Amino acid sequence: MAHWLQLMAESLPSLLWAGLIFTIPLTLLSFVFGLALGLATAIARLFGPMPLSAVARFYVWVIRGTPLLVQLFVIFYGLPSLGILLDAFPAALIGFTLNIGAYSSEIIRAVISSVPKGQWEAAYSIGMSWRQAMSRTILPQAARVAVPPLSNTFISLVKDTSLAAAITVPELFQAAQRIVATTYEPLILYIEAALVYLVLSSVLSQLQVRLERRFARYGGMLEANA
């Protein structure tokens, strides 16, 4: 067996284990928490009082205007100077959650705004409260439109978790770096890590296509019934 192929075969279990234990949980938790934060931020910007809306706008402005790597460094390396000590994984989780929250809030805000005003009026006309109209009428329609951009955000997050290696999270990319430090074969190991990310992204892309088709059929049924 060729040396490079043997090296890739021997290192693959370590990379996959790091991805299973750290990369995938970090991605899922960050996306779920970030999506909840993004929804709250979008609602605050659209319907909240002026002070709350201003805070939400400031948060989105800061996060979207600064690099994700810098945000991770501020949380993990900067906060200890204020007496706030965080382990690597929680620090990465907070950083990715804040980042996803800001970007997803813009997506959610746009899709909520795209729902016709008549949908609000129809909901109010049958006696729904604002909360009922939002949860039963507006959000289901907005969710169908939000699937493609939010899916792209999720796939990008899978790749962005590699930045967590910079704050010592032992995820997939740092596992590759550790093997490189002992084998001195950076080209082979980094290509292998890239291929693992590529496979993950490809699988998620196929799931995204199926999800979009399902929501498209659901939307068509709604339009037909209307």
C-alpha cells in the first residue's frame, strides 16, 4: 500500500471520532441555539419597543461586522482578563451561537416581512391574538421560504467549526493538526480533513434538496387548498 494511502487510512478513525464527539455536537447545538436567538432578535427588531429594537440592531451590526475568528478569540482569550474563564468547547459554542443568531435573524426578519399583510388581517379577523397569528399563520409560511438560506447557513457552520481549533477545541481539524505534528505530512492530512468536510457538506446538501422539495409540495398543497 502506498505510504500516503496508509497514512490516510490510519488517521481516518481519529478524524471521524473527533468529528463525531466535537464537530457534529458543536454544529448542532450552535445552530439550534443560534436559530432561537435569531428568531428572538428578528421579532425584537420587527415588533419590539424602540430600546429593545435598538439593542437587537446593535448586536447584529457588531457580529456581522467583525470576523468570526476574532469573536472566538475575544470570548476565549479576552474574557479571562475580566475574570470570566470558559473552557474551550463552551467558548466556541457561545461564539458560534452569537454568530449564527445574528445572521439567521436577518434571514428570519426578511421572510417574516415577506408574508403578505393580508395574512395578518385574516388571522385577526377570525379572532387570533398576535401570538396565535404569529405561531399558526405567519411562521409556518415564513419557514417554507427560510429553508434554503437557513440550510446554507447550517452547511457553512459545519465548515466554520474548523475555526474552533484556534481556541484548542479538539474537533476534526485540530485532530488533523495533531497528527501532522507527529507525522510531518501536512499535505496528506489536510487534504484528508478537507475530504471529510466535503463528504459532510455533500450529504447535508442532498438533505437540503429533499427538504426543499418537501416544503415545496407542502406549499403547493396550501395554495391549491386556498
